[in-house]
Amino acid sequence: MVTNLYGNPHSENFPAKLSGDVVDQVREKTLHFLGADPEHFDLVFVANATAAIKLVADSFRDLSEKTNDRRFWYGYHKDAHTSIVGVRELTYGQSYCFRGDQEVERWLRSPETSFVNRYHPGGLGLFAYPGQSNMSGRRLPLSWPGLLRQSEYLQNTYTLLDAAALAMTYPMENVFQDPDNAPDFTCLSLYKIFGFPDIGALVVRKESGHILTLRKYFGGGTVSMVATLGESWHKSKGLQTPTYNIHDGLEDGTLPFHSILALGEAIDVHRKLYGSMSRISDHTSYLTTRLIRGLASLRHSNGRSLCRIYNENSNYDDSTKQGSAVAFNVMRANGQYVSYSDVERSANAAGIYIRSGGVCNPGGIYSALGYEPWMTDRALSAGHHCGSHGISIIHKRPTGCVTTDISSYPTSFKLAHVGCILTYRDCAGSSGRVSGLCRLNRTWTPS
């Protein structure tokens, strides 16, 4: 950036041509970093993972309006991020939330006899789920896209994998190594892998890319021709294969080419610092296991647990089943909950940065906390709202939790620092907020 001038790549002047060449090079470099063969996959640069999800959702809505039913079916897993859940609003009520992995498995293996058919009678469909819960770190099966594609009944149903949390510490070549079993669409937040730059990506399986090229909206740079005077038609670049690529018809307006340039450097630096993603996966899996076991071992003097950990998976040391996130609440000696906002404040004071609240995972958090549907209505009526500034406890039941995420760089020392902030041992009675540090647990070490 110091030695070259870069410009809008939608032109042929030198700065524009230079930008276009760099974008193409970084696009291919990113695909190789993810283990996705450019022969079978394309990559669309977007603002973030949510923008990638919305691009897919809008495309399905636009395509469905060309059908007799004028709508598409949408299924999503209960552990999905809020941005995945939001797609259901485009289906005119034709959506279904799967309650767990077993329900998904039964549907995929016997879709013809599944009760889900009441919600999905056939036709165009989209099934979305997270590769890893952003709340608990539990990793979901990567075999589902392949199982769905093998089903004759579900030939018009496509898969969307939310890999924003998964890709941080997982070798994505395991997702893309077999194009026949890979998701049709995979969304990513690249900043969660590299820290900088703040951009996202949508990896598209080329055999499924036609779904996206039929969207209605078009922005600058995505069309080869537009008629405006006397006629109203346009021709998307994405439909003119092999002259153009899928991404040519989807990247609206000027790309953030400076950020994309930085992404190329970030990939190189990441490799120099950490090596392969498999190495990062092993490292974070080891640390996560130690953290979970350490938190589970904390006790009050009366023997009661200090932390309640939320995870359906007991195989913490299996990196295919557990990622780097840990979700928990802190308990008092009398069995009542400590406000998660109090825990976050204490963590901030100790220089540890965690997240608290509903963590943008409504299905995951409410199923972990044992909420019935009427309880969410009660919480709303009581004035609770999403975020760390909501009401932490209503009728002695928490409305959220604390989450901590281990990235590629923490050490065992940093894990011990996390344990040090849990200073609520035998602290506070059955009522009243915990204010400040009661006892600094400096001797805590993860198991």
C-alpha cells in the first residue's frame, strides 16, 4: 500500500487492474487456506458471516417467488446463531427448528416418513446449522450435507453451514476435501481466524451456485448489461459461465480491496506464527479440555460446584466434537446463581475478556437453561432483553450465561488467570449482588 496505488477494480486503468489482480490472487489463496479446491468451489467476499447468510437467504426467497408455491422451506438446528434463525422470516411460516442432532439424523435417513414433512412437503428447501455452537463450543456433525445430498426425496433441499465459530480453530479442509459431501454454502467471518481484516466470506459449491445467480437485486459491477430507457432488464455476470465466475454476479459495488490486500498478508503471517490449522486445533483442544476440567473441579467449602457448565457433549478432549468455547454460570454456595453481568465485570477488572448474556444463540441458551416457551414470554414481560445489560436472573433462573473462547495463542498461564477471576467461593448469601472481588483464587490451576 505504500509503494502502489490501488483503485476500484471495475475498470482497466493501472490502479484498477492492480486491485483486480490482487483480489483474484487473495481469493484463490483464501480458498487454498481453507482447503477448498477452486475447481469445485468459489469464494464471495462479503462484510461478515451474517451478510453471507443474508445473501443466501435473499437468493432462496427470490427463487421461490418464481415457483407456484412462491415460498421455500427452511430448517435450522436449535444451536444456530441468531443470524441463522432470522432466515425463517423469509419463508412465510414454512420453517422448522430441529430440537437436536438425533432429530436431524432421523430426518436425513428417512425423510419420506419423517413428521418434518408436515413442514416440508417437498419443493425448494434450505437446511442450515452451525459447524460449532458459538455458545458451548460443541461441534456438530459434518456428515449431514453428504447425507442430505444422497436422499432422492431431498434433491431440491440445499445446505448452509455456519462455520464462523468452527473455522477459528479447526482445519477447514475436513469440510471441503470431498466436494460431493461438502455444504452447498459455507459462511465465514475471516476476522475470527486472523483478527484483521474485518471481512467475511461465502464459500459456494459451484454445482449449487446457480441458486445464487438467480437473485433479483443487482449492484454495481455484477451485471454485464442493464437496460433502463424504454425497457427494464439486466444480465447478471454470474449467469455467463465460463466467461465469468459465480462471485462476479454477487459482489455488489466496490470491494474492500485494501482489506482484501491485508487478508493476503494475514494468511501468510498466520502460517508463520502458528503453522497449520491442525496444529492450532490440537493446541486449543488441549487447553479447552484443561479449562473445562479445571472449572468443573472448583467447589465451595460445602462441596457444591462453583460452576455449572453447559454442554451436551462429554467428549471434551475430542476435537471433532468440542471446539474452543466454554459456556457456564457461576453458582453461590447455597446453589443460587451469581449474575453473569457481575462475573463479566469482575473479569474485566482482572483483564480477562469474556462474554455474557444470551450470546446470540437463543435456542442453545434456552435449551441449556431448561426454559419452556412461556418462560421466555415471562422474561420479556419482566423487561429482559438480549445482551449483557439484560436482567441476569428472573425468578431465581438465569437468562443467559458466561462464555469464554480460547483462540490460537493462549497458554496454560492464561487459563490459570481465567480461574483466578472466579472469586465467588463461599461469597455472598442467598440474596444480594456480589460486588467486587471476595477472594482472589491465585492458586487455581487447570487440571
